[in-house]
Amino acid sequence: MSFIDALVQHLATRFFSQRPALAFLTLSVVLYLLSVIIRWLSRNNGWMKRRVDARIIPGVKDPSQ
């Protein structure tokens, strides 16, 4: 983990010192994509939960009991 952190820090410092505007733009795009992916994953998980809940029919006893 420390190697990745060092690599990210090195790239960020080089990038920001040379082209701060481009670095800021790249950072904002990456953060936006990350939020979209997280939203998509959470929506997918919710959809899976709804499918599982829909299989449990109210009023019908579980045969395993």
C-alpha cells in the first residue's frame, strides 16, 4: 500500500507542478467517474435485494420450519 501511495504522491506532485489546470481537470474527472461507479454498484445491490425480497411471498409458510 505504501508503494502505491508513494507512486500517487510522486505523480501528483510532478503533475501539479507542471500542469496544475490539467491535473485538476483529471482529478475532477476521476472523482466523478468514481462517484458514478459507486452509484451504479449501490443501485445494482439494491436491485439484487429487491429480487430476493420479491421471492418471499407473504402469507406462505417456509417449508423448512
